Amino acid sequence: MSPIKLSNLNNNFLIFLFIAMFFCSLSFGEEKPVDIWSEKNNTKSSEKNKKEENLKEESKIDISKINKSKKEQIQILDNQNEDPPVKLVGLYDPGKNDLSLEMWSETNGEFIRDAIKRIEKIELSKFSEEIFLNTILTYSYAPKNNLSEGEFLKLKINWLIKNNKIEVIENFLNNNLEFDGKSKLIKFLVDFYISSGDILEGCKKADFINKEIKDKYLEKFRIYCLILNEKKEEAQLNFDLLREEGRSDKFFDDKILFLLGMKDKPNNTISDKNLLNFYLSSVTIEGFNYEPNKKTDKNIWKYLVASNLIVIDELEDSETIKKYEAAANEGNFEKEKIFEIYMSIPFKITQLINASTAHQSLEGYEARALIYQKMLLSDNTENKLKLLFLLKDLFEKEKLVNIFKENLSNTLKGMDSDDIPKEYKKIVEKNIILEKNNEIGKIKYDDKILHRSKAIKIFTEEDPNREKVNKDFLSSYKKIKRNKKYFFSIKDIILLETLASDGIEIPKDLSVQSLSKNLTVPSTMSMLVENGEIGLFMLKLVEIIGSDEIKNLDPETLYFINNLLNKGKIKKVRNQILNLTLPLRV
């Protein structure tokens, strides 16, 4: 190669190098300039670092652009192919009780429907009811098979109504603005307020229902409440708006126009189409008079009784008395008023003297009335007991058992136990309705018994100190180990499994598996937990506990419940159960 050409190449190389250095200085700002005259290894390292930095910068730009493009494409596809997002309806966050949004997803809806039907037939204990409500009212997805979101919600709403859960219903309405069955819940709530006979209190309660909820039955009630509270201008504005929107009707218009003073006289037609109409009839019609019958809505019955619109003095018509008995048995008429009716029925002195035999020749309610009067006149405990249980049989014969249950219990409670003959002791005990005591008492620790030691703080305290629990556990175990006669009870095993589940180290010489080898867990319930069907598992738990107080569960049942709650990591419910069953309380 000629010298001239070499010189040109060198010049070109220097120019290229200068340009490269200029751009590098622009790229790296205030960073130190690269020393191209350094040792060979440093040069290679520097060039390698520059390449890596450049690659990183290029990668960042490229990936960002690609990801943005992909996200846009995915969003478009999602909008085209997916259904609109499901709007969840509920009351409790899933984390509140260690549940999840998916707790029903894998369960056949038929099993859920059947479980709820069975539960409806049980008079749940306070604890069982709490678990049930927390489970069905937790925000969650509906099952994928055989039970739609709407059907599932209907089951929940029907249970709340049937069990008169007023406070829960109020909270549910305030937390969920739009859902299927909203109007049904609102109507139930408004009817409850009216039927109680305390309209002013009902108006206060109704005012707390979320103002964003649009329901014509509720709005009609609110309009009446405004009139009642002498806010006629506001009432008229709301009334005019309701009419403009076509959500009023002739009957309501007639009554409200009269109450607003815009009409001299209302129509005297009584409407029992719904309780609000019936109530408006009763407060606007002069000399209001209504005779209920078997088809009369139970809320109208309750309102008539609460408002003293039923006069029971000198009742003589047998059909009317039978009608009132039927209503009382169903809970629509005060049971004590039935006994007032019985007291108003006149009998001859010979009938009262021979009541035990004379009742057989009388009609149903007359026979019951005769025995009731005779029982009140009796001053001998044994005779009184004979008449009480004869009266119980007469009520059962006519399938009117609900009328007499409470009256019988209260009468038996009033007797001196020392005066009750031995042969009546058991039947008296069986027919007394016991009052439930909700006080659980203060925990008394006993380090000589494992399940009563301070190690139970793992579930009795909200945020236990794990190191302290571990120390307390080991301390108690050392004492127990020295006692050669110590026997590990089922409750001890329950505590050991709980400690192990919560990460407390169990001593190597203590085999929990060996201790629990003879204890069984129902395979069907275990499978529910393993399959993630936690919702159905919780319903099964409600069925098992049922009407029992949790502290009265036998140790074997308590063991498998706790075992499965540990496996399902449902610790909050587990802790509640153990807190009520394991500690000694005073």
C-alpha cells in the first residue's frame, strides 16, 4: 500500500475516532471520557461496558414499545371476546374470615342449594348463624355450574327475610346499590317498620337507607314520612317528581293529596294490596274498620295488633277465634292475646269443677279455654301439672304447638322445684326453655394441663408474640413430661396440631401423628378442603354445629373441625372455636 493511501487512512481513522468520542461524550453526559490510550485490557473492558450499556438502553426502548403494543392488542381482544365484569354483591371482605373470592367457584350449585335448604330447617345457635352469615355474605364469585349469580343471591335474600335480619339487611342495602332482589328487601324493611306500629322510628330508620337507592315503595314511604314530620313542601316536591316519572298510582295520589291538604276528602276504599297502602287507608279513612281473614298478609295482622285495631273483648264468633289462633301459631298475632280470649269465654261452675272430663264434649278452642281457666284456679302443684300437660296435648292435637310453648315454660319456671313430684321432674325440665348465657368468663391458665397452659395464647390473643408462645409451650411441656402419669387428651392434640400449623416447633420426642392416629376426619369434608370448595365446607360446618352451643361439642367432633380448619388455613374461625372450647374460664 502506498504512503499516500496509508496517510489518508490514518487521517480517516482519526476523524472517525474524534466523531466517535464526540458522540460518546453526548451519550454519557458528565461521565469521565474513556481513555483510549490505556492498557489493552482496560480498553477491551471499556468497550465491552459501552456495548452492554448501549444494549440495555436499546432493550428498554424496544421492550417498552412492544409491551405497550401487546397490551393494547390484548385489551381490544378482551373487549371483543369477554363478557362484562361481574359486579360482586356482598357485605364482608374475603380476608375477614380467611375466605376467598373463589370459594364457591368449583362447587356444584345443586350442593349449595341443598345445604342452604337443610340449614333453613335448623334453629341455628348464635355461633352457627354468625358463621353462616359471614360465609354467604362474603364478596365472592358464584359457582360455575348449576347456580347462577342471580339464583344464589335470591337464596341469600330469602334467608335474611325469613330470619328477620333487619340490621344485616340495612347494612346490605347501604353497601350494595344495584342488585337483583333489591326491591324485595326494601319492601320487607319498610313493612317491618310499619307493622311495628312505631312509624316515627320507622321514618328515622328509612332515612338512613342510602339516598342513591331508587325504589318507588321506599320513596312513597319517605314522602309520607316527610308529611308526618311536617315537611310538606319537601314532600310535595318529591311527590310531584314521582308522578312525573310515572312511578305513582291513583290510590297513593288520592291519599297523599288529602294528607297534603290539596283534597278535602279521600276515597274510602281500603287497599290491602300491600302494607303501605293498608296503613295509608287506616290513617286517612274516618271510622276505619277491617276484618282480617286467613289470606290476610302477616304484616297486616301485625300492624292491626300493634295499633290496637283488633278488639278481642266479648268475642263470640268461633270462626274468628280460630282465625286468631291460627295467626298466633304462625307468629302473626300475639300469643298472650289468645289466652286473654280464653279468659273471656264464660263457663258454668259445674264445667269448671269437672273440667278434666267436661272438656271432651266441647269444641276445640272451648276445650282449651276450659282447661286453661281450670289450671289457673288450681292451687295444687300436681293437679296444675296434670292440667298443663293436658292443655299441651290439646294444642298439639290441633297443630297449634307454638301458641303454648312459651306460656308453658314460664308457668313451669314459676313453680317451686321442691313442690314438683318426682315423676314430673324430667318432663318439667324438658319443657322449660333455658335462657342462653353469652358470658364466657376470664381465662384461668394451668401449666400442668397442656390445652389450658399459656401456649393457648396462640389463638386467644389477636397478635400473639410467637417467641413467648413457644417459650410458654416448652415450659409447660417440660412439666408434663416429668409427670409419668400424664395422659394426652384430645384437646391437647388439638392444641398441638394448631401450634404446628402456626409454625411453632414441636419437640422431636413428641409425635403428634402417633397421638392422633386413632382420631378420624370425615373424608367427604376433607375432600372439600383439598378441592378448594371452602364455601360448601363452611356450610357443612354450620350444619354440624347447628343449634348446639360450640362449647358443648364433643372432643372428637371438635378435633376434626379444627384439623380441617388448619388445613384450609381458616384461622380466624378456628381461633373463635378454640377460644370458646379449650381454655378454663371462671
